[in-house]
Amino acid sequence: MRVMIDERSVVRVSGEACGSLSVGGGVAVESDLVVTNAHVVAGVVEVSVDVIGTDEPFEGTVLGFDAVRDLAAVQVTGADLTPVEVHDGDEGPPLRLVTVSDDGRMEERPTDGGRSIVATGDDIYRRPGARRAAIELDVAVAPGVSGSGLFNDRGEVVGVVFATSRRDDARSYAVAASEVIAFLDDVVAEGESAGPCLSRPLPEPVND
């Protein structure tokens, strides 16, 4: 039986980065901690986190930033979010991409794809040598969806969407749960503030 996702488990993250508005999704992994993409908060000084059912955004602070994995951790003050489990294991279809729409509604998009790959290439600043476990999906991802969670039917997060293919409109990629778990362990141990703004479009990952 498919587990319903709590509306307070998914958020919308935004902020101004070097004169441009950056918007993405996010998933609550603690009552006050959200995981999103690094490229969503790169260069953002004041992070805003919109929670479904609330009138005003909450203030967010970047605690962790990984340009290779394209993951960031944002602490959210006073939101009292509903955390979800991050599941590291083999996951076949069906999977669900869960996002927050422009008008503040939770939207679920099913996908039958879920092929495990090793994504190589450049990091978000186009520095060479990036390598991370990822999931290739057969679902199109529009701007503003990056950082949203990929869920299994038990309501666990199995990945965080980070890119769409420029060669195939119906293909996108998610950072695998194993990378999310390792990233969160690093955040607890060290922490790192957000990096600078992006000067060029994101590179497309390559399956190694």
C-alpha cells in the first residue's frame, strides 16, 4: 500500500543569487533541516523556505554545501517540519517525484524509471572530476523542481532530483540516497556555508 506523503515533509526553497531569483524544492530530514540541491542555494544570502499551509516563508540558513554531489542542507527556523526517512537500497518502480507548485500545492508525479548509474563529469561550477551515485528517471523536470524528493511507496526518500537532460526532454537525474546519507553525515561532522553564484549553466551528468 502506498504511504501518503505529509505536506510538511516537502518545501519550496528560494532566494536571490547575484541579482537572479533561484527556486527549487526540498525535503525535510529533520524537523528543522531540509535537503535541497547545492545549485539552488549557490550564492543565496537570504534563504526563504515555503511550507504548505503557512502564509509566510520561514528563514533558512545553509549548514552544508557540496558542489560535487549537488546537495545542500538548510536549517529552517520555527517550521516544525515532518521528517522523512532516507532509504539506501535497491528501489524499482513505481517511484514518485513530489514537488511544491508555484501556488503552494503538493504535486506527485509517478515514474516507472529508476535505473542506478554512476554520474560523472563536472561539479556545479564545471570543475572536472565529479562522481556520484545517481538514479536515471523517465520523467521530465521543469525549472524550479531541482531539490525535490524522489519517494518510494513506503514514503521514504530514495533520491533528490538535480538535473534534466538537454538531449532527452523525458529524462532526468536524482542524487541517490547513499550520497544524501553520506552528505548529511559530513554536515553533522563539519558543516559548510553556501558557495558562490553559478556563472554558467549546470553541466549534464554522464553515466560512467
